[in-house]
Amino acid sequence: MRFELTHYPIVKTLLKNRWLQLLVWLLMLAGFLFAILSGFSGTPVGNRNFGIVFVWIAWWAVLILVAVPFFGRGWCAVCPIPLPGEWLQRGAIMDPPAKKPRWFNLRWPIKLRNIWLQNLSFTLVALFSIVILTTPKVTSIVLAAMLFLAIGMGIVFERRTFCRYICPVGGFIGLYAQAAPLELRVKEKQVCLTCKEKPCYNGSSAGYGCPWDVFPGGITKNTYCGLCMECLRTCPYDNIAVNARPFSADLAKPSTRMDEAFKAFIMMGAAMIYAAIFLGPWGNLKLAAYSVGSLAWFGYSAAFLAIIFGLLPALFLGVVGAGKALTKAAMPLKKSFIAFATALVPLGLMFWVAFSLSFVLTNAAYIFSTISDPLGWGWNLFGTAALAWHPYLTGLLLPLQTLVLVAGLLWTGRTAQKVGTEVKISPIPVIIFSTLITIVMAGLLL
Ligand code: SF4
Ligand code: SF4
């Protein structure tokens, strides 16, 4: 079941248009640079500072509630972080130049071509997240560090190695993009087999070779395609399509990679821990997470790491083992563990949606006051600077979160069933496990 959106010439023209893309990029880049600037020179009060409010409340809301669930890697298509590095790497902002600049252009090491570094970078950000999310200067340092790292990597390595292998945000977007009802695929694989030059990967005068180091002819899931639309421009056979499709289409085929399996546990565990810290009544836990470098913080960090890298995967291993024993399946435990971790993707995404609803609806009022006075300098650009804080839709929050968690559980149950059929192992223990952790998450949220 696919519906080709690029079948309509207007859609294809808009997606291929570099000027439109540039306009969006410049707007994003301006906002991003202003967020960095506001952290260094604006008010140190987090909920009055543009960087904190527009990155961690406004952007986060759009990303996790809309962009990822509906457009997959749609955010990566407009993200400003890799742009300066990519422009330097290409020696151009628009079409490919006649002469490429002579940078190092190295290939990324084969051993690192996985998402373990992204798992690590996300975990590091998560460990320091309370400080990052509440202190404007620290937010600016993190954003600037990402920008400079992306520039450095753009000069040293070919293509977008920062996005593909390092970016802490890109890693989880890739995981959850598998659930999105949008994809970029080739229309006919046969056409790719006979296409000699493969300009979609190697580039041509019409556009750049895939910046994400993906061969479009081989794409089977959304995880690593950044929806940059270069292949739509370069394919001489009009063989690239952007399709609308059913939710979670990629999850019908279980993962075979341990790095991707662990990404699912890291994200799920982090959502639960965040719910406990930000929404729970435990003041000491909040204090421990905030007091970076203190003994309490080391204790908190050790517990954080133990939950996401130890407890959750170990429990899940036992659960998958029980399913194997029930069906007397021959598939090795490691392979079954990885395959069933795919089923946790929808539940993890819905955990984040449910958590973010609380977080965003409670704090959204700061967006209106901060837009009038983004640096906390006493401006009142749109007359909303003095708008008092109040939470939005409080009456709707609990039913909405319950609905989201139940939908996530059903979605994961269905995915586990499909994985079970594929690997011939009973999905029942995994479904019970998912139900239990959904109850824990509901307890933390509700
Ligand atoms: S350029 Fe087009 S036809 Fe050729 S390999 Fe790429 S997607 Fe396939
Ligand atoms: S060139 Fe095509 S396959 Fe590669 S990231 Fe861009 S849209 Fe995806």
C-alpha cells in the first residue's frame, strides 16, 4: 500500500527546488545561531531565554509530536547543523561547482559504520540533560559544539558523517523514522541494476551524490535516508519516489543489528527516567540529576546507565528466551533478542510522545512571553512579554497520555506478533513485558 506523492509534478518540482530548500535552511540557520547567541548574551533565566524555550520546548514539541511520527527524518532535511560544513565541503551552496574543493575527503572508518557512537552521544547528552535543558549558556555550548564538530567532520570526511554516525538527535530520529508514514524509495529496482553511473550515489552535474552515504536502490527502511532530495534531482531515469504509506511499514522486517536494538532500549529507558525526573515528586532525584559532579550525580548516572544498558536489556533477554522456550525455536538467542527489539520501537516513540505532552503543555506559555523578549532584556516586540505562565489543556492531558500509551502498547503488540511470525518465536512474553513497562510508564506520567 503506497501512494506516490511525487507523481504530482507540483510536489516533485517543490521538492527538487534548491531555492526553496535554501530559504528554509537559512531560516533554520538564523534561528539556530540566534539560539546560540541568546545563551551567551541573553538572560541566564532558562524560561526567559530564547535558546532554552525555542530549542527545548518549541523545537522539541514540533520534533517529537509532529516531525518524527509523521515525516520520519523530515527534520534532518531542514536541520541547520550540518549546513556550514556541507557548504565548505562542497565549495558551493547551490548546484555542484565545476571544480570541487580539495579537502581531505576521507571515508569514515569501517569499524565505526554503525550507530554505537550515536548511542554514546545521546547517552552523554541525556546524563547532563537537566543542566543542558535549564541553563542557557550550557545549551549554547552544546549547540555550538555540534555545529563546529559538524564543520570539522565535513572538512575531514566525505559526505555527512556527523549526521550519519555522531549526531545524538539523528540516531533516535532514524530509529523512529521506521514508524513514519512517509518514505523515499526507488520505483523499480530493475532500473537501478542497469544504471551504470549511479549518479544518485556518485553525484552528477544535476546534484550531489547521496550525502548520507546511502545507495537509494538498496533502501529497505527509513533509518539512514536524510530525505535531502539529492537523488530526486540526480536520477536520470526518474526512478525515485516519495511515497505516503501505512504507519510502521519498515517494522515488518525485524532488525538484525545490535546497535539498533540498543538504541531502542536507550530511548525507552531515557523516556522513563525523564518522566521520573521532570514529572515525578522526587526532589532528591531532581537534585541529584542537576548536581553534576557531585556524589549524588554519580549515583544517578550509575543508575541511569544500569537501567538502559543493563536492567532493561537483561529483562528483555529473559523474556525473549522464554518465548524461544515456549516455541522450542532454533534461532540463536542473540538474533531473536535483536529481532524482537524492533517491536519496542512504536512503544518507545509513544513513551516520548506521552512524556513530551506533559512537558510541552506545561511549558508552552513561555514561548509567547519569550518571543517578545527573546534575550530577557526587557523588550516587548509583540506585546506578549508579560504574559503570565499557565499550563495548557490540563483537563485533556491525562486522557491524551492514556490514549497515547494504549495506542503504543497495541502498536507494539501488533509489531511483536509480526516479528514472532517472521522468526517463528512466540511473541507473548514480549507482549507481557511491554504491558508491564507501559504500566510503569503510566504510573510515572499519570
Ligand atoms: S540514478 Fe536512479 S536508476 Fe540509477 S541507481 Fe540511482 S536511483 Fe537507480
Ligand atoms: S540522496 Fe536520496 S537516499 Fe540519500 S539521503 Fe538524500 S534523499 Fe535519502
